Amino acid sequence: MTEDRQTRRLVLRLCVLVVAMFGFGFALVPIYDVMCQAFGINGKTAGAYQGDQVQDAERQVRVQFLATNAADMVWTFGPQADEVTVHPGASTQMIFVAYNPTDKPMTAQAIPSVAPSKAAAYFHKTECFCFTQQVLQPGERIEMPVRFIVDRDLPADVRHLTLAYTLFDITARKPPVAQATP
Amino acid sequence: MSAVIDPHHAGHGLTDHHHGPAKGLMRWVLTTNHKDIGTMYLWFSFAMFLLGGSMAMVIRAELFQPGLQIVQPEFFNQMTTMHGLIMVFGAVMPAFVGLANWMVPMMIGAPDMALPRMNNFSFWLLPASFGLLVSTLFMEGGGPNFGWTFYAPLSTTYAPESVTFFIFAIHLLGISSIMGAINVVATILNLRAPGMTLMKMPLFVWTWLITGFLLIAVMPVLAGCVTMMLMDIHFGTSFFSAAGGGDPVLFQHVFWFFGHPEVYIMILPAFGAVSSIIPAFARKPLFGYTSMVYATASIAFLSFIVWAHHMFTVGIPLTGELFFMYATMLIAVPTGVKVFNWASTMWQGSMTFETPMLFSVAFVILFTIGGFSGLMLAIAPADFQYHDTYFVVAHFHYVLVPGAIFGIFASAYYWLPKWTGHMYDETLGKLHFWMSFVGMNLAFFPMHFVGLAGMPRRIPDYNMMFANFNMVSSIGAFMFGATQLLFLFIVIKCIRGGTPAAAKPWDGAEGLEWTVPSPAPYHTFSTPPDMATLEAHRTDPRHD
Ligand code: HEM
Ligand SMILES: [Cu+2]
């Protein structure tokens, strides 16, 4: 039965296509991340920035700070100032303060986002509390620095940008390690 | 080949020398016959249509007046979600698979589907899947309430417990439609009668071939999407959770990569069906057959590169907005080609308006309205106003109800004589059409206005100023819903009796399915038809 053989071959090929497309669905994840990184879209910022820049004293950019708690997150969380004005190229520091009002140790993760999203690729963080997780003991309060440089190549029409953090409670996912005995 | 064939002897007609169907319930459980399976798909789809329809009645009853009257918001959300899921995956898609099962082998002169046993399995997965899905409504915390598009993290972090069963149900129905699609594609590519070249295939077969490939390409992506949800919920991954480095917007990209081709999966077979029906009742060959094939193929191709038109407001970059805006508008070109071809087919035809034709003509007109509202939505800056309003609801109901559903009704009336051996009741059929036509326009047209005025979708309450239009919508919806019981009655009446149907009851109809007696014998084309004689026959004016 050549027809049977033909059908079997076709079905096999179609099954390969099915498996490939299932894989493609998952491949969309890294593709998406790469695209966001490459084009600085979606407000995603890159990891720690190593470079150094000369400041552009001619130009000023307003950087606003936003702190939001994700649902169910009970910490108090906020920046020490709502806004700073910086020169592109200059390194600036801002302190965010977090406080755990509960009677349990908790772990948190802050996720940054920059608006407008086309500015994200020009916003470099040299140091950030969002690179790690924070563990706070009951009633503990910390000051967390973020140090950043606004790139000199920031498009000219961007005069102010917003750095927003959302703080997530990830205690369930990463339980705080028991405190070392003093 | 005419009305003199006695339906009782049809089983011993020219092509059949096998035994008939087995007796009793096991016939349906174990059957591998494409006609039996097609029948089961169609009945299943109709049952889901009524179930999803009852949920729509709950929604419209709640929206009859502003304020909360009948249901709680939590339950309202479950109704909108389940209505969408059941209509898309339970009513429209299985109806087309049922039509393909019945008609594709008969249209290409094949004895059955290429993989009959898999065919049985893919059908029986569906009751399992939807049993599971509907059972979630009775679970603690209720069923899915996050919209048929189930955006994460609403469907992961904030979902009711039953979401795991929802995911499993999607897996099952996905496997079912993938197997169904493989079967149809294999049948079309490998089982055509000698002489039935690709460019001689009826357009229903062509559109199903292309739909089959769309299904094979995107159903696995949907499966991947729900699998990622499952992993986020139970295995601690964070594909869509920002807290763990994932991204909720990624969900929308994955979903709509499936979702936009999916909307064409729901319309292409209907394009094919009306492309057979309009020529039959205009008594003219289809205008521009070749362009129809290429238009279908280009629609299918373009459907892969427009998905982000559902996401204009999530914050994609300007170049992205422009790309997806123009790509979306480009789809209107091949779609327009089709509409003009249907219109040209009717032009100067000797038209009669039996029920299948009424549904087909309404299809062309009303689907075009849906296409126009689609174009409005495709204008990215305008979509910031329209997005998530009732305008979107009006758009997709215009393409799905008088598009997909009317296409299915037209097909059902057109082929019922072939399936049952009886003519349906033409008066009741026309009544069904006019009630559906008036009901659906009353229900959905006002939604354009309330949407443009800013009424958000998926909310059980609304501003007083939308009250009148909503009441009209609800009345239209009740009318449309009730009318579908009439359709049930017409079909049952047609199965039980009626004027015996000729082998070719429509004088303008073309195609191999009309060369076998009515009702179609249990086995057809066990020996392939001879295309050469048939074609000579067709040009013979004395035939029929
Ligand atoms: C000319 C062709 C079409 C164009 C230009 C078009 C355009 C669009 C756009 C831009 C949206 C997103 C609106 C928003 O969410 O703000 C949309 C939504 C939708 N369209 Fe279309 N469309 C077309 C044809 C179709 C067809 C043929 C179908 C199905 C048979 C369809 C089904 C849908 C559905 C179901 C949605 C809403 C999904 C949801 O959010 O729940 N469309 N369409
Ligand atoms: Cu779309």
C-alpha cells in the first residue's frame, strides 16, 4: 500500500511541525527578552552598567521616582525624594527606604521599569537594590541605594523620565534563611 | 442521478457494497465512519452552542438594566469567560471539523478520512474536555473568571483554584483539534480521486486545507502558553510573573500569536462554504476561483504577523504600533478580494433566495461590516479609545455571528438534504433566518454606539446613559437565542421526514457530493469516481 506509506510520511511530517511549534511557543520567551534588551522596549532596563561617562553640563533631565507595592505586599516602601534633576553622563544616587511592619521575616524583590520605554536603553544602573533580593526581619528598616547614569545619547525629546519600582513579596518562593545566632 | 432514487435503497447505490452502520450505542462510541463522526461533531457543536448561548442570555439579562439585578459580579465574570471559551472552542471550531468530516471526503471523492481511528479519538476528547471545563463552574471558588483571553497574572496569581482544570481542558481540546487538522490535511493531500487536482478542489476544501495548517501551527503555541501558566502556578517558574523576572506582557504576545490566526481558523471554512453556496443559488460559476485560493492563502500568511493589534495599548514602541497597524490593514486587501468575488458571482446571476442563500448573502454583507469595524480598530491611535470597550465586542460579534455562525447555518441548510435525504421545511428555514438576522443586528449593532461612547466590556454594570441601547441589545439577544431552538426543531423535523431530496436538490450546485444519492449512503466513493466522465457529464445540458 503505497498510499498508506505516503500518508504515514505526511502525518509524521505534520507531527514534527506540531512539536516544532510547541517548542516555538517556549522559544518566544528568550526571543522576547532579547528583543526587549536589544531595542530597550517595554521599559526593561539592563543589568549592572560598567561604563563611565563624562557629564553633559549643558543638558538637564528630570528623573522621577515611583515606588509601588504589588498586591499583598505589606512593606512600606518609597524613595527619599520624588524627583531629582541630573546632567546626562553624571552618576547620581537615590535612596529607597523599606520597612517590614510584620512579625515575620520576609523576602522581597523590586522590579524596575523606565518610562517612556524608549528611554529605558539610555538609563544605566551602576548599582541597584533590584539586582538582589532583600530580606527584612520583623520591624526592620533599611535604606537601599540605587546609583544611575542617564546616557548622554538620550534622545533629545526626552526631558524627563520615570524610574518605577514594583516591590513583590517572594517569601514563599525564597524563604528568608534563618538568622545566624549572634 | 435524480429524485427517482429510492432512499431506502440508497445504501445499495452505485458506490456502496459494504455493510451499513452497526446497531445501538456502540455504533457511535466505536465508529470510524467519517459521516458518523461528522454527525457527532455537529451535534456536539450544537449542544455547546446552546450551552454557551444560555450563558450569553445570563449576561444579557444582567445587562438589561444598569445596576446589579440578577447575578453577582463574580458569577458574571465566569459567564463571560465561559461563554467565550465555549463558543470559540466548543461551538464554532467543532462545527467546522464536523462539516469537514462530512463533506471533504465526499467533495474530493475519497472513501473516508485518511486516519479513521484517530478521527474517532479526536472527537471523543471533546466531551471529556468540555465536561472538565464546565465542571469547574461547580467547584469551590468557581470556574474561570479571567476572560476567554485568560491574561496572566489574572489567570495565574489571582485565579480561582479551578484554573488547573481549565488548563487541562485546553490541553485536551488542543490535542483534539490538532489531530483533527492533521486528519483533514492528510485526507486532502493524499486521498483525492484521480483527476481531482488541487486547483479543481471546491473552495471549502481549499479553505480547510489552509485552516488545517493554521491549526497545526498555532494550537501547539496555545498548548505551550497554558503549559507555561501551569508551571508558573505549580512549579515555581516565572514566565509571566514580574516578581521572578518574567513578564506579563509576554503572555499577551504568546496568546495573540495563537489568537489572531485563531480568528481566521474560525472564518476561513465559512468563506469556503459560502463560496460553494453563492454560485449554486446564483446559477453561475464562482467568480475568480484562483484569486479566492490566493486570497485565502495570503490572509492565512498575514494572520501570523498582525497579532500585536490586540496589544496597541500595552506600551509597544511607535515603530511596532506602525508595523502592526499597516500589516493589519493589509489583511483587508485579500478580504476585499473575496467580498468582491462573491458580489461579482451574484452579479447578473439568476438568483433565488432559499435559506442557505439568505444566510450566505447576509454573511457577505454583515461580515463586511465586521471587517470595517476591524479596520477602525486597526488604526492604532484610535484603538486607544476603542480598546476594551463594547466597540470591540460589536466588531468580533459581527465577524463571528453573521460570519462563522451564519456560514455554519448556511452549510447546514445547504447539505441537510444530502445528510438526511429530506428537504428541510423552507418556510421555517426562512423564519429562522429572518429572526436570526433581526435578532443579531438588534443585539450587536447598538454595541458600536455604546462602545464608542465609552462603555467598557466585561463589566456587569454600566452608566445610566447606556441604558436604552443596552435594553435593545438584550431584547435582540433574547430573540436571537430563542430562535435557535427553532433551528433545533427544523433539523429534527428534517431528519424525521419531509419531501424526499433528490441527489442534487439545488439545480445550480456543483461538486462530487451531489453525484451520490440523498441521503448519502454510509460508504461513498469506495471506488474513486471517474472525474473525466463527470466533467463531460457536467457540461451536458440535459443532466439533472
Ligand atoms: C479586516 C479584518 C479584521 C481586522 C482589521 C480586525 C482587527 C481587529 C483589531 C485591531 C482588534 C483588537 C481590538 C482591541 O482589542 O482593541 C480585533 C479584535 C478581535 N477580532 Fe478582529 N479584525 C478583523 C477580522 C476578524 C475576524 C475575521 C474575526 C473572527 C472571525 C475577528 C475576531 C476578533 C476577536 C474575537 C477580537 C477580540 C478578542 C478579544 O479581545 O477578546 N476579527 N480585531
Ligand atoms: Cu486579531
